[in-house]
Amino acid sequence: MLKIGLLSDTHSFLDEKIFELFKDVDEIWHAGDIGSLKIIEQLEAFKPCRLVFGNIDSSEIRQRSHASLFFELEGQRIYMNHYGGTPKRYDDRALPDLQKFCPTIFVCGHSHILRVLRDVKRDNMLFINPGAAGMHGFHKMRTCIRFTLDSGKIPVFEVIELGLRSR
């Protein structure tokens, strides 16, 4: 069993609440648009991390993260990429990997729109976009997700509101 803390689109802002909310997780996943090396350093000092970079991320951040990740954990095949689109129209940067890897979970960011749903056309793959945890963008509510992977199941799944975007 693994507990995961998931966030995206921090855009150089890491809410201090994350450290309390993710204190019991085993790993933190960041789905891109990290914004600063300081955020990577803070997260990696706190918990093991899996990081993909996004369109705003510098070459320094890109050296410390990945364009995309595919890995297996607790009976799940996970694909993580900043650019996801939606199950009705996947982004061209993700679609070839979705077809190649056939993940059971697809994690992305970029849109700043919290969206969690099943794609019945892709063997009921779970599509997860945690929304945006940072202050930059058009979203009103900052969000993140906490969930548990356990032998092919997700017995706990929580969407967490961090508060209103203030900028």
C-alpha cells in the first residue's frame, strides 16, 4: 500500500499547508509547471518525489525532472505528463504514449482544471488532473489530491481545496 500526494501547476508557489496535508504520504507527484528549483528542493527534502516538467519550467528544472514518466506501482500502470487534454480530446503530446503504454492511471496538469474521471474507451483508465496548487492562472480554487494505491485498487481518494487564488 502506498499513499500519494499529487499536485500540479504550483508556478513557484508552494502552500505551507502541503507539508501537513502530505505528512503521511509515501511519495509526492508533481504534474508540471513547478516554477522554481526551490519547490523541488523543498519537496524532495520532505518526501520522495516523481516530477514532470511543464511549459513554464526552466532548463534547470527540466534537468531535475522528466518530460513524462511511466511506472508501475501496486498493480497500477501509471503514466504522468504535464500535457493531458481530456479523455474526449487528449493532447497530441500525450496520445502516442497513452496508446503505447496503456496505463490504468493517467496523471496530467496544464489546464488548471481539477478533473477526475474514468475513460471507458481506454479500459476504464483513471484520468487525474489535480488542478492548480499555485497562485498563477485563471482558476479560483487551488487544489491538490491525496490517494492510496493498494494491490490494484484505490481505496482512498481525496480532493483537497487549499483556498482561493489570491492574485
